[in-house]
Amino acid sequence: MSGTAADRRPLLEVRDLTVHFPVRSGVFSRVSAWVRAVDGISFDLAAGETLGLVGESGCGKTTAGRAVLRLLEPTSGQVVFDGRDLIRMNRRELRATRPRMQIVFQDPYASLNPRMTVGDIVGEPLRAHGLARGSEFDDRVAALLERVGLQASYRFRYPHEFSGGQRQRVGIARALALSPELIVCDEAISALDVSIQAQILNLLQDLQDEYGLSYLFISHDLSVVEHIADRVAVMYLGQFVELAPVAELFREPQHPYTQALMSANPVPDPGARVVRIPLEGDVPTPLRPPPGCRFHTRCPRVMDACRTHEPPHIRTAVGSSVHETWCHLYAG
Ligand code: SF4
């Protein structure tokens, strides 16, 4: 790839992103505790790249995705988008940057206003930013619908007239309206039937090829992430436990939590020998994460050090990329 070093700077650089929510109690609503939903995650995302973010429900992945877009306020950290820190932007700067970053939600029905026609839903961002009016507005909405595989004439219909897969196509068309560079897909296909999931995944990949989009693809489903991601970050109780190129992670998962998640993943070959690693107990509350390694209360390979000391951050070169693991097993 040609270009200067500046050209190769990641589109998104997230550093020590932390999101803590206050818990209030008593007549004066004093802050009595903090929910540590996201606790110091860091990653880069290149232009045209897909980073999968996986973990059990409640691990903080959705909160992380929204904090990256500043749809909720991070407690601390940096989110540098195209060289500028979103967290330090004022309202006007943020509004000017917003069109470049969009989100596709899990439930396409809940995220579409049932009283608006599909044309108005898809075109709403164009109107909000004063980018098209009259016949140009109609043409752009028609082109967006056709680009996601819907007929232009559907713009006069309402969301309830569509199937789940079609509604998600509407959500994607709306996200594309402002020609974004980054899209956060928050469990974007989880509510769909398996056959429809494949169609929407293919659509997302086609759009990425065509427009060079970057995706932060949030999912609890490892097989979906394996299909679409270039690299995968595994999250547990607000922190990353492993981050690696997708083929490397699936060939050689290092962290016991990743290994357990993978062993629970359905394998298409019924003859394949799969050793299940049971994950016992529930995820502890993010109000009081366990000391040391947060996974130690459920880890089948727990050692004494895990209960008291934070795990080291181990980085191993894999070609031009890096396999990162946070675990005492790999220290020295
Ligand atoms: Fe298990 Fe210890 Fe590694 Fe945590 S640091 S995953 S408890 S072996």
C-alpha cells in the first residue's frame, strides 16, 4: 500500500476508555457506588477494517460502542477519530463530525419510528443536516433504498409493513445516508433468522468493499464475528482479555475465557471432536469486580496470583499484527 505515514494512521484510536455509571441512593440521591461498565479498553481501527467485539451479555460491549460514538459520555480516556479526540470536542465540533460515524441497532423495529414512512426515516439525517431537498432528497432516498436491496417505491410504506430483515436494511440505509466512514453495528443481526443473518452480513461486506467502511461489529455470536471480522477483541466484565487477528484467535485462542467461549460455539462438522470447557457461575457484578484477574472466579486454570494481581498484558507478534492477551499463564 502506498502513502505517507499520516495516511496510514488508524481511523479510530481508543485509549483507556472508561465508562462508570453512578448508583444513587438515599433521600439526597448521593452516589453510593459505581458500575464499572467499561474499564480501560484500548484499540485501533483502520480504514476499511472490521473489529469484532465479543463477550457475554453485560460485559460492556454495547456501552463501549456507544461511548466510542459519544452517544453516552465516557468517564475518561481518549477516542481519537481521524486525528481528533471526540471526547474533547465541543457540541458544534461533535455535530460536524457526527455524519462520519453512524450506528446500526439490534432491534430494527424498535429503532424505526412507526409513524414515519421508510422514506422519511432513511432521509431524516439528510434533512437534519440540510443536505438535500425536493427532488434531490427523493432521488437520494431512492438510491439508498436500492443500494440496500429494497425497491425505491417502498419509501411510501411504514416499518410495520416489512419483515425483520427488510427493516434492518432500512436501518442500514439510514446509517449510510450521510456517507459515514465508521459504523458501529450493535448486535445488528442478532434478532434475525439465521438465513436472513447471512444476507445482511453479505450486504454489510459489499458496502464495506464499495465505500471502504470501518465497522466496530458488536456481537455475542462468535461464528458471526468469525465470518465478518478482521480482528476480534474478547471482553469480560468491562475489560479486554484477548485481542487478535480473527484467523489467529480461532486457531489458537490463548485466554481461558476465549477458549471456553469457543468450546461452547456450535461446530458445523458433527464428527469433529470438541472438548467443552464449562463456564461455571454467573458473571460477577460490575459494581464490585473481583480483585486480580476479573475472570478468576470462573477460570478453570486459576492460580494464586490470579486472585490478587492484575494479569499482565502479553503481546506476541503475528505477521504484521499482534496477538494480545491479559493472563498470568503467559507471564514469563
Ligand atoms: Fe485464569 Fe489466571 Fe489467566 Fe485469569 S489470569 S484467565 S484466572 S489463568
